[in-house]
Amino acid sequence: MEQKASLRPPTSLETTTTTTWTTGLVQLIGPDRTRLVIQFTQLDLEAQPECLYDFVEIRSLRADSRMSDDAVRWCTSQHPVIEKYNFVSESNKAIVRFHSDYSIAGAGFSATWQAVDISGCPLQTLTAREGTLMSPNYPHFLMTHLDCATTILAPGSHFFVIHFLLS
């Protein structure tokens, strides 16, 4: 199961007033047994070492809706390798917070998010005569903090052969 959506702040950042995007927070919730993958397509915010002025912050929510310790905060112009800003939640919930102050405005940010099915983790059993086995989120980047095991059961006196497709 994969769901995609776009996530964008207002079309331009105001430079005359303190702007907090809507209520300042957007909560993303994916279906059960998913993790959220947030990928930036544009990131142009006021750069500052402590990220005090303009920033986008993302963190996971635990099952009990408490915030986790995996927070990331970015305040920069886009790095040549935008993938370095990918975020994978620890659960099916995440909070995105955007803040901008009264001065030095960039273009803002644009990101997409998707709920990636991890129902095969921690354990799945396959009994079909043939199939394809892939890690969650394949062929995109490898997700962290997963521990998955797959048992393949061949019917009766049959056996199975595994072919690895290398690219």
C-alpha cells in the first residue's frame, strides 16, 4: 500500500510579519502497519547555524501520540543532493512544523510524503508457487530501523529456487 501527497507551505514567505504556517503544525497519519517517508523536492530557507529563524522540523509520533526523539530541523538552501533530507518516521504518524520570521525570505519548501507498507515486518510467510520478494520501499532508498524476516514454504515435495536480480 502506497499513498502519495504533496506538502507545501503558502506560496511565498512573508517578509514583513512573523508567519507560522496555519497553526504551525501539520500531522501526517498513514494507515496502520506503514511508515511515512517524507522527501523534499525544494528547500530554500534562511540559513542559520541554530535554525532559529526560518525552518522546517519533522518528528515521528509514537503510538501513544507522544513525540519521539527523532526530530530533524532544516534551515538551508537546497543541498545539491536533495535526498540527504529524506525523513523516515518511526511509526505511521509524523508532525511537520514550519516557521518563518519577519526577515530574509527564501522560496520555502516543497515535499512529498507517502505511507510505505511494512506489513511484512517483522515476519511474513509466503506459500505461493512463485512471487517476488522486495524490501519495503524498494526500488527507492533503503528504510532504516526495520527488522524483517520472511519464511518461504514450498508445497509438498517441491523446493524453491531464488534468483537475485542485480542492477
